[in-house]
Amino acid sequence: MQDLTFVTPTICKLMDVESPVGSNSDHIETLTDKARTDNIAKVDKCLIYAPDAVGMHLYEDHRLEFDKILDFAPLSVRLRSMIPPKTPVCFASMFTGLKPDSHGINIYSRPVLKCATLFDAMILAGKKVAIVAVKNSSIDLIFRERQMDYFSEDYDQQVTDRTIQLLEMDQHDVIVAYHQEYDDALHKTAPDSAPAIAAFENHINSFTKLAGVFNRSWSKYNRMLAFAPDHGAHFDSETQKGTHGLDISEDMEISHFYAINKQEQQ
Ligand SMILES: [Zn+2]
């Protein structure tokens, strides 16, 4: 089954950029097939929305929320998370195309990655990259020390606001926006508690809002949109709280949702 290491080579292939060294040599054919069918030779711009812990454990009880994602990103791709399914392990694999033993984050630790990443590949190809993340989150820390723009925000709402601003300014080619409220809530309560589900719904609403701006501001480009979480979560009966990090379906099974949209005629 395809896993998170398929994401980077797929984005590189779609944007006609050479994959980072050692990256998975396979890609997600659903997406390259879609680009070919629609005569999109090359994707110019990419927005990746990465909500923490929004896995398929939420799907059965919240299908209508997932339908809202599909309205903007209709290409759904089942993926396996990485082992252990912890945030820095997963995002390191998602944005390098490398397995944990190769990128070096195989426990919960957050060093700056020294290996080549999606962002390095994009920078080498002359693209402008921005990461917009909650301050001191894994994504905010492990991809530092590159010639790209880092926006460390107080929390999810500020991340959304900043990302909208960047889309409207149109000075970047690849933007990653990271949200963490659902993960925060599930660790304090449970994966299906009322506050956790409210946080999950906030992520869906943030995504649809960003997707609207993405389509308006980048209408003249061939563009790619991704809803790309890192892992799922389960309820730990010992602590009576939500958690993740095990090789079990609730933690490991995720779906990504993509759109590849053709530029609108001027
Ligand atoms: Zn977590």
C-alpha cells in the first residue's frame, strides 16, 4: 500500500522538479493520471494543508465533514502513515520521500533535517517556498535553515490568516499550512470528544476557506491543492485519553485529498 513517502515524488513529478536524493522512486498515479487526462503538462503552484492527526478513524462517524473536503479536493488517496505514527516522523517522511530510518527521525524528536527535502528540491528548481505553522510545532522546526520563508504563528487562526495573505500576494510557488487544534484536543480528552470534534470541524472549515482563496488567487495557474494529515489516533483505556504512536489501524490509516486544477483562460 502507498504511504507518506509517495507524496514528495508525486509533487515533484507534477511540478516537473527533480525529486530529492533518495526519495521514493514511485509516485501516486491517481494524481499523475489526472494531470495527463486534463492535459496539464506541469503544475505551477501548490498549496498543502496539513491538519495534525485527522486520520480515517474519524471517517465513519463524520462522512459529511469529509464530503466538504471532497467538494474542493475530489481525488482521495488512501495512505499508510509511518512507524511510529508521531508527527515529526510522519512529516519528515511526507516532505522527503524517505523512510524514518533514512531521514533519521524515527522516534519523537525534532532536529533540523540535514537530508534533502521537497523544499530543497523546489528551491534548487528556482521555486519560492513558505511554511506557515504554529510556533514550535514539528513542521515549524525540522525544515529550518533553508532559503525559504518561515511564518511561526500563535495558533491555527493566525496560520489561516497568514496563508490567505500569502495566497493573495502570490509571491510563492509552494505553501504549506499546518494546523494542530484537533491533535491538541484529542490528547487532552479523547479522539471523539466534543471539543476534539469541534476542532476537527474547524480544520474542515479552515480548509474550505483556504481552498476558496486558492482557486480565486491562483486561477491563472495550473495548481494543486492537498489536504494532507500525518497520522490518526486512538483512545488509550489506561490513561483515558487520546493518543497515537502504535502500528494499529486507527493510528496508521489516513487519506489525503487532492485537486489538480487547470488554469482558467484569461
Ligand atoms: Zn498528537
